[in-house]
Amino acid sequence: MQERKCWQPVMYERELTTSPKSVKLCGERLVLWRDQKNAIHALKDLCIHRGTALSLGTIRGNEIVCPYHGWSFNGSGACTFIPQLEDQKKIPEKAKINSYKCRSQFGIVWVALEDPLWDLPEIPELNDKNWHIAETGPFPWQANASRQVENFTDFAHFPFVHPGLLGDPSRPLVPEHTVVAEDHILFYEVHRPEATNTDEFPIFGNPTQETPMRWNSYKLYLPFTIVLTIRWDNTPNQMIYFFASQSVSDNECIGYCIVAKNYGEDDSNTIRKFEEVIFDQDKRIVESQRPEQVPFNLAEELHLKFDAVALAYRRQMKKMGFKNE
Ligand code: FES
Ligand SMILES: [Fe+2]
């Protein structure tokens, strides 16, 4: 499964402490923890002795201790202590748990179940002190990650699902756009008049004219990560939306959405509330979609000209070796 060979988000970094934390990725249960030197570790959440979830255990020093019979495992999954053994030199070689590559980047913890094919994107703005950063969500949906990502890229639904917030029902036309594919990255840009800021969520950096022109530049990193840069005419104000979906299982995903902006005050709370509303509006639509996974066979759904991104996503996913399960 190609998704196993990709960095995927598993939690915001602030959620990871020196207590074991259980997560699920591509149907597999993992345990993560932060050791005393602040390094993070990810093991399969299953003790080799009797199949107990290690995440129910405790962290001692830098190691995880199984709650059932107290065996200890280090960050690479090797068993280092078996309390019932008189001679610790006799720990069998088989006493080992699968360990996985993990790292933290952009305030998110990432895991790759197999050697990752591609690196994470570079987004210097997210490390720039002049930008305000809001971590929104996470957004757990009963949907395949491919549907959650495709929803994030879909322009045609704005006036219908997010009227007044992201789209205007009197302007349903999707502006012309072309998609360029380079290996696992899709590039495209849309220039369109947008809905004005609402009184409740005045988060966008546009000047206050009626229908501000907005530039949306997208980079979609297959399979499930998007960097969207937003600019408006006549202002240096910019926003960046960084979105990544965790493929929890075939029909569960969790979206992480970081919103950064280079203007105004830090209004993270308002941004978080705004994204709660937006993602909630999308959720019931996307959870209803069948088949659960985006079908990579183009004949399976009906595509029109304005669905260029959806078409490119399907073609390129297939080309990069992703399969419908
Ligand atoms: S089940 Fe983990 S130590 Fe026995
Ligand atoms: Fe939406």
C-alpha cells in the first residue's frame, strides 16, 4: 500500500507528552511517546509477549513498559528488560516490536510506516515569527482521506456548502484554471472574487471592498497534503493554509489544518471557530460519498471541465502507484 510509504500526520505535537499515546494509521495501531531527551518514538501498539496494547503501559526513562508483565522496550522496539527472567542476557532476539520512522515538523508529529518516497514540503512562513499561526481541528471524519483532501481542493461546492463564508450563491461559475503535475505535486492557481469578511469571522486579509479579488495558489502533495497560499489585490497581506489528512483506515481520516497569516492580531480563537464551522459543513457531505475512496478510474464518476483538479488528482494518484483498495 503506497500510503504506507508517505509521511502522514498522527497528532499535533503539543498532544505528545511523556505518556504513551495510541494512534491508528492505515488500519494499524501505533504507540508514540516522547522520551526524556525530547526524542519521539513510534512502535506497533502490540506487545510481542501476549498482544497487549503497549499504550496502556508507562514510560520509564526513555523506554515503554508493558502493563501486563512489565517487559520494557526501547525506541527501536528492542526488548531491554524481562522482569521474570533471572538472566537478562537471555532475552530472546525475537522479543522485538516493529518501530516506525517519526518526526515533528510544523507542530505536527508525522509517521511513515515504510521508507517514505517523498519529503515533507518546505514552508518557511510557518517558522517565521512575523506570522501568526493557528492550529485548527483536528477534524476526524468517517471518510477516506482521499475524499477529505479532494473536498479541500474543490471550488465548485463553495457557494452551496459554505454560502456567505467561502462562496456566493449568485456566482456559481468556477474560474478557468490549469493544473500542472510534477511527480507527486500538483500546482494550480485560481483568481476569483470572494465573499467578503463576515462580522462573526473577520479573518481574511482583504481590503473591505464588496467583492475582493483573491489569488489562491495551491500545491497539492500527493497523497494527502496541501499548501494553499492566499493573496489579495492591493495588499501585502497573505495567508497560508497547510492541510494534511491522516489515513486512519479505509473509512476514517483526521484532518489537521494550520492557518498562518502575516497581518493583524493573533486571532487564533476566531480562526479555530471559523474552521470548525467550515469543516462541519463539509463533513456530512463527504461522509455520505460512495465509494468511500476517490475512484482513480475516471469512468466511475462524471467529470466536467471545472473538475480539472479532481481529474488531475485521480490521474496522478494512479500514476504515482496509489491503488483503489
Ligand atoms: S503481554 Fe506484554 S509483557 Fe506480557
Ligand atoms: Fe468545503
